[in-house]
Amino acid sequence: MFELNGIVKVKKDEQKVSDSFKKREFVVTDNSSNYPQHIQFQLTQERCRLLDEINVGDQVKVSFFIRGREWQGKDGGGVKYFTSLDAWRVERGSKDYSQDSQAAPASLSESGGSLSNAEENDDLPF
């Protein structure tokens, strides 16, 4: 499990992908480095409602899992790989940053661990 603190930049409507599957995507901006990162997450099924009380500009903490899958087209073409960030909890922070261009830094951490000093001070855009 991973966590990211940031500001909600985009909040999309719920999408019905099939009769038995629905999802809702949103983007959180991580301002913890010199280069802001705009990270897209998805909520699925009953978790789609977790965004109902969250607004663009809200400070949030997102708990999520990284999911990957393999897909091969019916025409026998090459194999493609997809990665998604599946949010399972979205908690609102204490301040509304929608009017604040100097937002508080965000952070990414893995449960039970932390980033090394070299990783935290890395200001490369990629």
C-alpha cells in the first residue's frame, strides 16, 4: 500500500464501463518537489462515492495500490501492459488550497518505510 498527499486538480464523473463495472478517475497534484506531478487515480465499484464530498482544490491523502495487467488484442498484435493506481481511501486534509498557489508539500511513502535522503532531494523532472 502507498499513500500520497496532495491537492485535487481534476474530479471526473463516474463511468459505467460495463453492466458489472464502474470507475471514477481523479487527479492529485503532488507539489513536494520543484516539478509538480499530476497523478491520476481511479476508484472502482462502491468506492466511487468516496469523491462525493471532495472538491477540486481540497488537500487530500490518498491510500492506493499499484495494479498492472497484460492485454493482447484479438488480431494477435503485440502484448500491451497497463498500470493503474487504485485508490481505496481518500481523506480530506485540513485546508482548502484552491486559491493558494504555494501549496504545502506533498509526500509519497510506502507503509513501513520511507524515502532515503537522496530520493527526497531528487529534483529531476522524471
